[in-house]
Amino acid sequence: MRKILTMAAAFAAMTASAQFGAPRVNPTVPSVTAEVEDFKPATTNQEGRQFPAVNSKRQVRAQISAPKATFVGLDIDGKIYEMTKDENGLWTGTSAPQDEGFHYYQLNIDGASVPDPGSKYFYGASRWGSGIDIPAADEAFYTVKNVPQGSINEVYYWSTVQEKMRHGYIYLPNEYYTNPTKKFPVLYLQHGMGENETGWSAQGKTGIIMDNLIAEGKAVPFIIFMDNGLDAPRPQRPEGQGAGPGGRRGFGNFFEGFQKILFTDIIPMVEKNYRVIADAEHRAMAGLSMGGMQTRGITLANPTTFAYVGMFSGGTFSVDDLKDAADFKKTNKVLFMSAGGRETRMAEGDGSVGKAAENLKALGFNAHSYVSPETAHEWQTWRRSLHEFAQLIFK
């Protein structure tokens, strides 16, 4: 029962995360007075744009020209902050302090939710919209530095499962280019609900995190493939049939369709076109939220395929899952589970990632847990989770 509750909590958090910025449920509040006037343009702004801006108290200020509008609001973190218009039709508004890390946001103009033209656009909540990075005390690990640079490349490939072209991204470490005879391990890394294959490279800063870790000698060089886990067929189940290895009833169809594409199309394509070591010992799978649940379902159903497994805010593996899974235990070298500190049901108590890791260690697994300080179901949790997971694998 504990496992089901943990998976349900993860699914609920995932679903809530996908519904950010819905004006019909977000309360409208007055714009907040800035605590200090030291605003600087956000690092996620379009080139040359001064707004949105962030001050040292982590307040966000937005600005837009809309002379004919009667209402404009800054919609961030579940609230719409009323903006004020000057005599030239320039609207300005300031939010309360925000948590460190990446946030989706939008503007509300006379009831219409629209992207901020000052921000770069990111895919989340099943659409392209605005995003902003709030400076963080630990942001050095995902900040570009003068170290050997790898690359993130777009990949188009033919899917025999769907009979169409599919699209993904691949991270190649710097050594892939400088050592042209070497073969590398590979991590298959999945996004969450309402996001797509762009999430890990854009919001997640995957390439920057890996370049820095490799340069510091904290991670071995490996390849990462990032694909769209939602663009997959979803098998229909007969009435009353359970979800299978995916865990939660009704969720199994989220992993089974993608599993078919992963094994039929993605892995063969990667192993044919890139210098990877094509065995379980050099193959990993991980994901955030829904992608973590997909990872759980796929690795349980295919226990000898991936030696390294990571779930970020995606629930846990339980003793019941693995106590009789001899093939999984024989193959697995690292089992990693993480959550944000504010994801209470996954961060604390008997259903937590820490407790799950303790229980699995008692079964002989090399199980690890990580709780991201002061973060919830959000990208700062998942950036930190990848940073921790990457240092454990392929060693």
C-alpha cells in the first residue's frame, strides 16, 4: 500500500506541475513593492531585453507596452500580480520573492494568458511559454565555464513503430570529438508531464552540468539521449486490467508505448550511429516525474537492459518490487531516487526516497537517495538530481 501511495503522490505532483499558470484558478493580488531596487535582466531573457528582471531578494519585475489593455498581470507561482500602467501605456509589476531556480510564468492581458515577449520560450504545460531563472546560491554547477565543451545536437530519425520521423537531442562530451576511437556509455534521460525532448537541455542545463562535472573529474564522460516520452502510442487496457510493472493503474500506458519506441527505434539508432558501448553495464536510464515513472516501469519490465537507474521526483522502488527480481539485482549497479525537500510525501517519513533506499540497501542493492534542499516539484530539484546521479554512474 505504501508503494501505491508514493506513486500516487508523485503522479498528483506531476499533474499539478503541468497546470501552472491557469488564470481561472490563480488568485489576483496587488503588485508587490520591491524590497530593493537592484534589478538586473534575467539570464533567460531574449537578447537585449531588460525585462523581466530579478533583484537580490529574488523578486521578479515584468514590463510590457499595451496601451489599449485594461488589465495586465504577472502570472507566476500560482498568483497573478496586478501591474500598473503609466501615461504611455507601459505596464509594470513586481512579484513576491521567488524560490531559487527555474520558473514558468506568463502575462495575463485582459484575461488572455500570453508569453512575455522579453523572455526566451520554453516548452512546459504542453505549450511554448515564458520562463525565468532566479539566481541560486549553488548555480555554479549549471553555469557555463571555460572548460572543454561538449555539444547538444538535434537528432531526427525514422520510427518504425510510428512510421514517421521522430526528434530527440543527444549530448556528446568533449572527448567524443578529441578521442575519435573511444566508445562511451549512454544515459537515456526523460522529461516530465507536459514537457518534451527540449526540457533537459534547455530548462535542465544538462550539457552545462555535464561539461562542468567532467572537467572537475567528478563524472566520467558519457553520452545522453533525450527523447519525447509523450509522443508515443498508448495501449488500451481491457476494463479491470491492472497497470503492470508501471505501478499505478492507468499509468502503464504512459510507459508501454514509449518502451516499444525506445527498444525498437531509439536504442538501435543510437548504437548504430554513435560510438557507444552497447551492453547493459554501460547503459543507464533516468527521468523526472513522469519520466521517472516511465523509467521505473521500463526497467522493471526489462531488468537486464540498464545497469544504472534514476528516478527524480517520480516515486520509489519498493522491497516488493525487487525482493524477487533476481535479474534486476544481478544487473543493477546503482539505483538512485530523489525528491525536492518540499515534496513532503517523497522527502519525509516511511514513504520517502531515503527510507526506500535504506530498505533496498538491506536487500543488497547499491541504492542511493537525495533530497534537494528547499525545492519542490521543479527544475531546480531535477538539475540537482542529475548533478548527483551523474557522479555515481559508469564508475
